[in-house]
Amino acid sequence: MIITASSNSDFQISKENAADTGNIILNHDFSDGLHLWRPNYGCDAFVVPAGSGYRNGLTTAVVSKRNQYWHGLEQDITSRISAGSTYTVSACVGASGTFQGCINVLATLKLVYQNSKTSFLSVGKKAVSNDGWGMLEGSFSLSAMPKEVIFFIEGPPPGAHLLIKSVVISCSSSTACDEWKDLMEKAPIITAYNNFDSQECWEILEGSFSLSSMPDQVIFYLEGSPAGADLLIKSVVITCPSSNASDDAGFGVNIITNTNLTDGTNGWFPLENGTMSVQTGSPLIIPPMARDSHSVSAWVKIGQASGPQRVKVALAVDGQWVNGGQVEISDGKWHEIGGSFRIAKQPAEVMVCIQGPAAGVDLMVAGLQIFPVDSRAQFSHLKNQTAKIRKRGVILKFSGLDSGNLLGTFVTVRQEKNSFPFGSAINRTYLDNEDFNDFFVKNINWAVLANELKWFWTEPQQGNFNYKDGNDFLVENCSDTLSSPFEHILDLQERDAPVGGIGIQGRIDTPVGPIVCSALDKLGILGLPIWFNEVNVSSNNEYVRADDLEVLLREAYAHPAVEGIMLRGMWEMFMCRPNAHLVNAEGDLNEAGKRYLALKREWLSHVHGHIDEQGQFCFSGFHGSYEVDVITGSKKITKNFVVDKGVDALVISIDM
């Protein structure tokens, strides 16, 4: 292995190549499904994975149920472009249907301005046939920056499927685009590389670097294949071997030094007049919640006390106290304390403090861990977990035609509805808003009255009953919210009280996945169905709100004990908590609302393929209702079926 620092001229070609490869479009080849893409104007979309045999076996996004020419697939690119820049567009597109000859596929920009005025800018078009791909190319430049810039592909006649293999939008010229090139040309390059020329084997590239001072920007990239050769990357890991890191960084880098007190009390000090010493006897494992790299976790224990004592982790951030988690202790056992916090801007000084028992009560602390949160890493695990508990294997068995006619017949399966309850609280007055009603019916499948069935509403005065507002609606029943802890439910069960389920309130300021999961795990031990009620997160930054909401929804949906999720509300004017809405007062989706609908689309199964030699088509799909289309040379057959919960594969017989 060789480690070198090069001058500017040594890597000029590589720098230019790196500067020119930036793609404005994210998930450009649909390798992550429809993540960040969405079908527009009520049409449908799904991704056919590579190797399925469809359209030469290429990963393909398919837009179906198109009733208008402009129905297509879109992505918001507002935050990734700037006025005055020139952008080039290149997309591999196709179409399928009953049309003859060639039809046009178009690339278009939807421009939404501050005054809500909307205009459309044509970018390019390409004529494609029914059995081929075409490269759609074009360019655009904006003289002024709109409020929103939406890129979408449209154009085949209604009823035809729009097919997209990949999309690339690159910046060809502007001051903004040149900043990246300037950075690459001016910055020193630190590189580590191996000398090898194998065409068949994977190699481990290893190296190291150190920065004597912190630059404004640090960019890591991989390069080096000869021109025309593909560069393959399996994984990248950059770790900090500094002695300041945790002795056991298996779960990430712990920013607390001397966590296990192997260096005595070095780095620790008591507040006020307390004394401090190091003793043995603490748990020998890392606190369970720390295993998934969330914000705060520690073991705590108290000495003899006259009653329950509250212990908490607090952080002094530039003199302002921030809560990092708390726990109530009433015995002499070790307890885990876990929590999270968010700091809006880089502080000058942060001090961590564990405090809480009454004066004279000993406090023991072990294994304090503080990790940065990596939600994306957790999401990968949650997607696998979700597939295990929310999907079921399905076998479609076809009959009615001889095997020669069945083999290779093309099948399209679309999920119409996910049966998992995604609901929301509503009030009687909400239903006077037609826009609210329209959004609710399209995107919510359960409802609960926020107030109209509560005691203060139904009996405002003793003996004076009012049920007229509640009897106006059909309300799907779920358990009342129980804010009491685990032990209280056990007590009810020991007294033979009927407990049909657990409702937990989902108002969390800074949700961290492992903390949410830990709470669900503890309640899940009881064997009762859990409903995640009043789910809402509050932030005046709608992108932070979207991220927090995604954490809650993914954790809840991936947990086997959770059987329903109920939002506290959606509409800006109808929320009891500020900055928690998904839809603005005018009816426009904010980033949190877009994220919610993107997750709903992710949790629908759409597959394509061909009937095999056994006369079957097999797939794994989310629980819910489906529609299948089977197209033969003589007819098209559409059937509906339901995938319910179950362990064994569901066999559906379809008579052709």
C-alpha cells in the first residue's frame, strides 16, 4: 500500500471527471425503488427489479393508470439547482401499450412561484416505439429562482405505460457549478491506493489521512479506473483511530471519554459539595439502547432512599440546560437511563451532568454513552424487519389455458390498499373543509374522534348527555390511551381486569429510533396489541419535522407488536400543537406531508413478471388488497384478491 499527497497537476484529469459527474437527480436509476420519486396527478407507479425478464431485464420505473398525457413521474429538485445555471438532461425512456408506431415522451419542469402562480417549461422530448428504449435529451436555464421546481417525465397517450430506466441532470455551466471544480483544483489531495490489476477479484483499499487544520469543506471520493472502465465499490468505512475515542467503538464513536472509569475519575468531577469515587459491581454489558448508536444511554443506581428518586442526564449547552433522558428508581437495582437531545447550532461549550436524587442519597453511574444518531443506518435494518412482519409470500396459480399458452404470459400485480391502519384524529368541525375531506379520504384509512366522545363533551353537565356530534360518524374502535407504565398493566391483569390493548401517546420532541424501539419492546412483552396514538412531531423546520416523523413511522411499522398508527392531526389550522402539521392551511403538502405519503407508497407492493412453467407467478407483498392483470394474445383478465396475515405462502387460484 502507498500513501501519498499529490500536487494539483498530478490529478487534474481525475478532478475534472469528478466535477462533471454530479447528478441533480437522486435515486436516478431507481435502485432504491421509488424513493424521492412520486407519480403525479393520481396515476400509479412501481419499479420492476433487474432480472425480472421485463424489458430486457433492466430495472425499470413503470407509470400506470395514466388517464391524461401529462400523467408521469416527478421529483422535487428545488434545493439542488440555482438561477443562472445551465443544466443538461438525459433520460433513458420508453413506453408500452396498444399504440402503433412511435409516440413522444417529454421532460418538463413545473415552476411554482411565491404568488402560487404555476408555469411549465418544456425541456426535451423523444419519440419511442412500443418495443424499444430512447435517450431523451434537453437542457434548461432559469433566470429567477421559483419557490418550487419539479422535474417530471410525461407524454405517452392515456392508457399507455410510461417506462423510465434512468435520469441524469447535470450542471453544464455557471458560477455555482464552477465552485466544485475550483475546490477540486485548489485543494490539496490526500489519497491512499493499492497497486493491482486484477479484473476478477475484489481488493481492500486501505489508507489514512490527518488534517492539521479544519478546511471549509472536506470531500471524499474514489477514482482511478482507466477511461471507459467501470469503477465498482462495495463498501466504504472511514474510522477515527485517535486515542480520544472510546475503548470499544464497536457501536460507533462515543464522545464521552473514560466511559468505563479505567482511568479513575479523570475527566469527571462532582458538582457542588458532593464527593466521588470509583467502585466495582456495575453491569458488564453496554446499556442495551447504546447498541444502536442513539444519543444518550447509561446505567444508574441509587443508595438507600425514603422513596422513589428521579435521575436524569442533563447537558449545559452554552449555559442553557437541555434534558438528555430520565428515569425513576425506587429500588437498589441498576437501571438503564436513555434519552436524546438536539442542538440547533454548534455550541462553544457543552457539559454533561447526571443528577437528580435527593440530597444525601448516593448516586452510582456506569457506562455513560453519547453517540451521534445515524437514522439512515437504522432504516436499512427497519426495512428488512418490516418485510418480515408486514409481508407475505403469494403464489398465483393460473388455470384454464394449456401450459404452452400460459408459459411466459405477462402479469402485472398492483396493491390498491395496505390493510395496516394508518389513521388520524378528527373533529366535527374539520368536515366543513372540503379540501380536508378530500385529502383524508384519499390518504387515511382509519379515524378517531379527538374530543366528541370524551366525557367532558358527551356529558358537559351531570345527567345532560350530548352524543349528536359523535353519532354522525363511523369510528373504527381502538384502545384508549394508557399513559400508565408497564407495571400498572401487569397489576390490572393480575386483578383479572380485561385489558385488550395498549395505546401509547406518540408526542415525542426528538425521536431516536432505538429509544422508541426499546419502549415498544418493553410493552410488547405483555403480548397485547399496541396502537401508536396521537403521533406528531413539532419543528418549525419542515425538513427536520419530516425526518422525525419518518423515524417514528418506520419504528412503529417495523415492530411486530404495533397494530395501528394514529396521527394527532394533519392540517395546519386543525392542530393542537404548533409546527406539527403535514398540510399547510392552503392545502399544500409540506415536506413532512410529502414524506408521509412517500412512506405510504413505499409500503405498497407492485410487481411484474411472467408465468413460469408450473403455471404460477410468485411474489412477496404487503398485507392488503390487490389487483392483477393478465394479458394474453386474445384477452386481458383482471382479478382482485386480498393478502391477509399469515406465515405460510398464500395460494390464489385464477381461472383464465
